[in-house]
Amino acid sequence: MDTFVATLLIVICSVFLYESWDLPPGTFEPLGSGPIPQTICVLIIAMCVYVIVRAWRRDAQIISDPDPVPAAEAPEPPRPLNAIIVLAGTVIYILAMALHILPFWLATMVLVFSLIAILSGFNRKSMMIGALLGVLMGAGCQYLFTQIFYVDLPGS
């Protein structure tokens, strides 16, 4: 399944990469509008290639050593409720900014902290890291987008 999803993402990113070559140069900044999606596509393609290589190595190892994984090293079972929580959190995040309930920086801080806390099972250490990451992401992205890239953020 890993290789299928990674291959699908490579195909999608390749289409975006091809289409981004036709974007006009920027009028206010030296880079223009093309390099950002091109860089993102190249990074996603590189990560997908890594996932595919890792999956092939794992499959080759299973073929060469077919012993089952010990119970202590068995992967955690999927938790579909976590996916629903992340989806709901993302929708609430977007609505909070679209309806001007929260500014971007605060909504980002709340989302990052909340998701880390919930997904870690409210582990104290993870929540402290989540609080730090929330502050860094909220304030850092606010500064980066408004002071460096000059982007009008939602909820502002």
C-alpha cells in the first residue's frame, strides 16, 4: 500500500511540476510564482521515492527472513478515530479563521497543541512539546508569511 500511495503522489506531483513551468514570473518578488510549487513538488517526490525504497527493502527483508515480528515489536493497530479527530480539527481550524473567530497565529497554536495532545493520549511530555511546537508554528508562520512572504493570512 505504501508504494501505491507514494507512486500516486509522484504522478500527481509530476503533473503539478509540469504545469508550474508555465507560471509567469513574479512582478513584486524576484522568485515569481513558479519556484514555490516546484520546490514543494520536488520535495514530495523525493520523500515518496524514499518511502518506495524503504518499502522495497522491508519487503526484501521479509522474503529473506520470514519469521514473524515479535509481539513487543508489532506495529500499533490503526485507530480510525484519530483520523476523524484530525479531520474535524482541520475543519474547525479553517472555519475559525474563515469566520474571523481566531487569527491565524492563535488558531495554528491551538490546532498544533490540541492535535499533539489528543494523538499522544494526553501524555504530559508530549503535551509540553506540543505547546512549544504550537507557539513556534503559530508565531513563526505568522512572522514568516506576513513579514517575509507578504501574504495576507486568513482570520487577520
